[in-house]
Amino acid sequence: MCTKRSLILFFFGTWVLTGCAARRYQSAPIVPTESAARLESRNLRDPRLQTFLEEDVGHPIAPWPLKTWDLGTLSLAALYFNPILEAARARVAEAQAAVVTAGARPNPSMSVVPGIPSPYLFNLDFAVPIETAGKRGHRIESARSLEHAARFDLADSFWKVRSGVRTALLNYLLAARSLDLLRCEEQVRRDQVNILEQRRSVGEIARPEVNLARVELSKTHLAISIAEGHLAEAKAALAGAIGIPVAGLRDLDFSWPDLDSPPSADSLSPQEIQRDAVLNRLDVRRSLAQYAAAEADLQLEISKQYPDVQIGPGYTYEEKNNFFTLGLSTTLPLFNRNQGPISEAEARRKEAVAAFLEKQAQVIAGSERALALYIAALKELAEADQSLRKLQDDHLKVMQQAVRLGEEDRLGLNGVQIETSVVARIRLDALARAQSSLGELEDAVQRPLDPSDTFPINREPPGLNKLPKDLRP
């Protein structure tokens, strides 16, 4: 009877200890007003952002806050603020938890059958499950492959955020330049109208000629209003790409030193571009990781043809007699040998192969198309540069010299200045297409192609070391 009481106490103690070790639920409510207030308070003067930037660039940043921001610093700020990355980080944490789940060993089981109504009957069984054929290893391999896929997805999210910042900064700077050109043209056209008014007042020209100049001046006024709207829109898009409100960009300057000189076509090798598209693209590498998971899942389903076993001792107390047993149990594969799940896993592996080949073909075609568009845009930009330089050197300077010598009047110079402004805007449009095409080409290979751009896409994604240890891949 003493042995029976000891076993009962053992069972009760085990139950209490496992209950004490259980993890408690902690609520994490979402309060929209509080989260909105935090988002609205974000800005590029945040001292925590300074610490984040200094850890990534490896040297102190002074003075702070920065007055001028470029693509590199804005990209890092976006990696710090942009809420899109939180979802990708959460998926990495989920994938890491799945690895823990896959590696967990099944718990033993214990059953207690007291005698009712007789107190002289008692039965206790303890069973330890044993997995066979390497099932646990295959589960872990599959989960680790999916974790790698989640990490590639996180890095891909980093690149997309950087790409969005590049596009937004490009549009903002180009919109600002376009507005400056239009304002200069407005001043020239205003001078033109004044000159024509003076000539009409002395009877040299008729009113229709003045009216025509006024119409062109009004068109320029309207173009300036439209350009101001585009600039405000581009600034809002830049703030959104970073993950802060527009007010967070107030009183800041933005620069792009090499904006007017994109990489030449000779510096880009088609073979290197295609190789980078095949090997460097994060979605291609993610597809490979997903294929590895599908392969491990197939091995797991094949290993399930071999049943697991349960082994454990048993104890029975009956009429003051103690009986000890050693039991073994298993599932008999009589009616099926897991054929259905194996076929499903084989089909998923084939699907993963097809998805990888499809993605690979898409990125190769996309890189070739992006390179062709970029080369064409560079040729267009070169022609626009040549036209603008020729106009400035051969016409504008000559006309300015002629006006100084009294050989030409101001109206002739005014006309050349307007022509120069129009060609400058054409050249700006060509530059916009060239830089946009370069951005598409960088997206095709997912790495910077400008030598001055050192965005660290090929190493561990920046900012990852700022995560809690239990969330780092």
C-alpha cells in the first residue's frame, strides 16, 4: 500500500510541476490612437536613429541631426522606420519558432486507473514514444529551409524598401529641378512680355504679338502650379517610403551627387548582369530554400511508412500484490503505407521545381529587358546633353556676346534663353528616364550598380542586429 501511495504522490507532483512551468498568456492589445500618435511623432532627428546609423556606418555621425540626407542615409532611415519590415521580421520569428516545434521530442504519456469501488485495485502505465526512420531530422530540415526562405524574404523586403526610397528621392529631386527650370523660364518670358510691350507702345509691333507672348507666359504660370503640386506629392511619397509623416522632412535638404552621371553602358557587362540576376536575386534564392523544404517534406512522408513505437513500464496493484510490466506498442501498416501523403509531397516538390524554373526564366528575361531599356535611355540622355551643350555654347554665348557688343537686341537673347530652358527640360526628362531605367535594372539584379552606392544587400541585412536575440535569424 505504501508503494501505491508513493506512485500517487509521484503522479500528483509531476502534474503540479508541469503546471508551474507552463507559459502564461500575456495580452498585447492594439490601441489605434497610441500607434497613430507614435507614427505622427517620427522624424529624422530621432536620437535613436542616430545610434542606428552609427552602428551601421561604423563611425560617429556629427553634427546631429543631419542637415543634408542622401540615398544611403535615407535608405538606412527607412530600414529603421518603415513598418513594412515588421511583418517580414515577424515571419522570420515565426519560422524560427517552427524550427523549435519541428525539433521538439514527443512527450511521454502516463495513465492512472484507480480501482472503483475496491481500493485494492490500482493500475499505472508510463509510455515513451520513439520516432523511427529519422522523422524528426526531416522535420527539422524542412523547418530550417523555410526559415532560410523567411530570411531571404526579409532581405528582399529590405531591398524593396531601399528601391522605394530611391524612386521617391529621384522623383523629388527631379520635380524640384523641373520647378526651378520653369521659374527661370517664367522670368525670361516675363522679360519678353515687357520688351514687347515697350515695342508695341512705340508702334514697332502689333498687339497680337504681345498677346501671344502673354499666352505663353500664362502657360508657364500654369506649368509652375502643376510642378509645385508634383513636388509636394513627391515629398509626401518620399516621407511614406521612409515611414515618417511629411512634417518629419521639414527644413531638410536632399542630395544625389552622381544624379547627372549614371553608370555608362560600357561599365555593365550583359553576362555579369544575367549572372547576378540568376544568383543574387533574393526571390530566386528563396525559391531554392522552398524547394529544399519540399524535398525534406517528401523524405518525411516516405519515412512515415515506418511506424513509430511506444515503450514503457507498467505497474499494477491488486489485492496487496504488486505487478510490474514492460510494454511495447506500435501502429501496424496493414491498410495503407502512406501512399497518399507521399504522392502529395512528390507533387509539391515538382511544383517547387517548376516555380524555381519559372522564377529563374522571369529574372533572366527581366534583366535583359531592363539592360536594353537602360542602354536606350543612356543614348537618349547623351543626345539631349549634346543638344543642350551645343545650344549653350554655339547660340547662347554667341548671343550674349553680340548683345554686349550691341550687334543684337535683348529680344533675340530672350528667345535663345527660352529655347535653352525648353531643351534643358527635355534633357531633364531624358535624365529621369535614364535613372528610372537604372533603378529597374538594379531591381532586376537586386544590387546597386552605381559605384558610389554601397547599400549592403549582399551581407546580413542592416538593422538585423537591433532585433532581440530571440528574433534574429
